[in-house]
Amino acid sequence: MFTGKRPKNIGVQSGKLAPCPKTPNCVNSQSQDPKCRIEPLSYNSTAAEAMAKLKTVIENEQRTTIITETQNYLYAEFTSALMGFVDDVEFLLDDNNKVIHVRSASRLGKSDLGVNRKRIETIRGKIN
């Protein structure tokens, strides 16, 4: 119902995920803004193993579709059960630092009631 349009700023630009908008419905591990800052996901395996594990976790989430996948990047759309709101969630692997940067943002509305932050923390728990 409330899918909205896929943002044009999805993807990696100069090694970075897009910054969060000014609205409080986004988290980003590459942000310096404490309101939207979240810690990246960490791993102790190979990069390929980390991405494979992440992909498995994402594929097992309900109402989730992987849109783009490369060796070091994954982009998925998460759809809410109630109204069909879509959130855009990106993961960028940084093997030098053994982390996966994350960005989770609502397409529509102003507040997400903490859904994007909770989603990333749930994923963190499942991959650790």
C-alpha cells in the first residue's frame, strides 16, 4: 500500500553509503550524527563467509527481498506487515576493518518508531 519509490541514492558512492535524511527514520554506521549513528556489524571470518552468513540471515527475514548483491554489498527491501511500508537496507563490507557498514532507512514518513535501529540490532544478534 505504502511502498513509495525506490530512492535514487541507493548504492555505494566513493566507498560510502548514502547519508541519512534529516528525518528521524534512518540509521547509518558511517554517519557522524549521533541521532542516526549505529555501530557497524563486525565479523571474524573471511569476507566471503561474512557475506554468506549475512545473506542467509536476510533471506530468512519475513517480507524481505534482496535487490542487489555483489561480493561486498547487499541491498534489500523490507516490507512492514501492517501497511506495507518499505524500508531500504544496505550492507557494505569493509574487510580491512572486519566490519559490515549498514544503512537502514524508511522510504515514507517521518518517524519509524525505532524500527530501523531495532532491525539492525536484530540482524547483529543473528550473525554473532
